[in-house]
Amino acid sequence: MGSTERSKLIGVIDEGTNIARFAVFKLPDLEELFVHEVKITQITPRDGWVEQNPVEILEGVRLCMVEVCLQLEQHGYQVKDIASIGITNQRETTVVWDKNTGEPLHNAIVWNDIRTNSTVDKVLARLPDQNHNHFRSIAGLPVSPYFSALKLNWLKENIREVRKACREKRCYAGTIDTWLVWNLTGGIDGGAFITDVTNASRTLLMNIETLHWDPLLIKTFSLHVDMLPEIRSSSEIYGRIKSESVLDGIPISAILGNQQASLVGQRCMREGQAKNTYRKGCFLLYNTGTRCVHSTHGLVTTVAYQMGPDRPPVYALEGSVAVAGVAMKWLKENLGLLKDIPTDSEASNYSFAIPACEKTRVQILGSPAQPSNRFSSANNRLAFITRCKGCAQNLAVLSMHNIKKNAWKVVYKSYGFSAGRHTRSPNTMVFACEVNRKAQQQ
């Protein structure tokens, strides 16, 4: 490669719920040149519990980096052609580790884990109004098992090693971005202990207006600020990759939670633009600009991005459907019902598959269908199912339910974009457009 082509590549770590990958893109057209990915093991010790091994996640990312760098060299590039690296990650998933040894103190508790339902009840019992929305004006979020604060509280209260490490002030805690950055920039040898505003906004510990850890929230969940990372913007140099990595010396210069990254990737950078991602879950994010809008219809307020430490934050409203693509995977792997979403128009007239929703997620209380098969699994509580296409159509119904709940009341015009592997199904997208059109007419 000539010198004029160097420093025109960027690397991206994409650490999702099921897969970790590393990709290299060529600027300025963002052509994906090389990518490698590995699966991440889901650990389900009990019904409703979902864990992952933090070391497996870290080593998976490192392996992907090595493999992509080999591909680069085989095609005439050099590793130093990569100017910087960004990170996008599964949000809310929580890791605790010993800052002196770098060893995890427990498996990571994944975002869709619901073991903290009882913790929610205990927290609510201590609040004067006993209301899930008590902290919305501060954090933009309800008290829910979904968010990191509840997971950290559970770990401290139930895991002896975590409790002891907290008492001795050697416990570090963070979301997946924090775990990766700390390790990749040196770990116990001066690793950067940071997170970005998009991930911090999903913890139920950050003040959504000041972008700092909130003392009241930290006290409510019996935590201490020393265990939490420094909150930084979404775009700045956090540190450089160190030591044994093939990417030694390359700066890490961007972090976004995965759904916020999808919003940016779909170029929804203007107020009123929205995207809907159909993957394991289904996530609608609606750009509200620099206004921090608080929903009265169940959507959560989150930071969409902050493009530099001196730039103002941009906010979004978000609606989540916990069970989306994972339901299709369940159908395929457990019932052998489909290779792809059916397109037969008679396959699902008035038939839907309705996932049982956690209390603080989108809830649909009825459907025109009658269930024909009942089933459940450790990760996916599907209340009932009728036909395959009905399952696909349900994704559209739940997604548009998110929009109908609030988005049209925020600004007078919006633009929709879809992302995720299930957008490859024309049937699902056509149905989503039809539901969207009818929702706007009502």
C-alpha cells in the first residue's frame, strides 16, 4: 500500500449479546474490508438468569483482532494503517472485577436477566411513593431489572467476593465498554477506567441532565462512586491499546452503546428522526435533539450521543421489545418450523405470537388470535404461538406500539429507518409499514 492510503482505515469492536466481532472499514466511503466474529456463550444457571463470562468476551474480541490483522497483511495492508478504533457494545450488561488483579468477581449479568425482580420490590418499598418512575426526572429511567444499578446491587448483596471487594475498595464495576477499554489499554498497568455517556445513561446511576454519577442514586442502590468509571463523551481519545495486542499503540477514540450506534449508523442525526432495530430484541430510538424529553407513556429517556467533550449531548426516547429475533431463532432451533420467515399470505391471518413481557417493557394485552401451541424456554418466555409469520408480524406490532405510545406527540414530523438482520424479510417490513401507516391515521 502506498503512503497516501495509510491512516484511512478504522477498526470497530462490536460486542453484542451473542457475537463479538472486529471489523476494519476503509474511509471515506466506510467500505467494510475485513471482519471476524466469534459466538459468546450464554450461561443460564436458573430460569430467567442470563450470564456471560467476561474473560470469554475479552478473549473473543482479542481473537477477532488478531484474525482481522492477519487478513489485512495478507491483502497488502499494514496494521498501522488503522488510524483509530471505536467500540459499540451490548448495553446494561454488568461486569465486576478486582482492580488489583484484573480478575472478574462474578460472571457478567446480561441486560435481559430478570433475577433482580425482587430487588426492584425492595427498592420501591423504600421510596415514599413506591413508584417505578420515582427517578425518571433524574435518570430518565424507571426502576427496572433491565438497568445496571439493580444488577450491581444484587451482586453486592448476594456474592460474597463482590461484597468483600467493595468493602476493601478494590471492586471495579462497569458495562462491557468499560471492561474492554480497561483491559485493552493496560488493565492493572494503568488501564483507562472510563465509560461513555450513552452507556452510563443505561445504568440508572447517571443524572441525565448533568451527565455525572448522581449521589442520590448511588446511595439508593447501596453503591459507592469509587467503584464506577469516569464518564466521558462518545468521541474522544480514551487511551491507546497496549502491550500484547497486535494493535499496540492505536487509540480507542469512540464508544457508543449498540442501539445508539445503530441510530448514528442509520444517520438519524436530526431531531425527529428514528430508527428501529430488529435483532435479538427490538429497539426503537427517536432523536429528540438537545432536548431531554421525558415520556408520559412508558418510553425511556436516554443519551443518544455526545460527539466530543465540549459538545452538547443529544437525547433520544427509546422503546424496547425484549423478545424479537430470538423468538425466530427459538422457532427454528427448537421447533424446526422455518428456514426463513414465510411469505404465504394465508400463513397468519389474524395470528400473532406474543412474548410475555417484563413489567417495564412494552406490553400488549391481547391479540385477535387464539393460541394453538404453548411453550417456554429459559431465555424466552413466549406466552403462546400460532404460526411462524404471526411471530414475524408481532415484531412489527410491538415496534409500532412503541411509536404510537409517544413519538408522534414529541415533534410533528419523523423519519423512520430500520436496521438488523430481520429487516431482510420483505414480508416483515411491508407489514411494519402498514401498521405504522395505520398508527399515524389513528
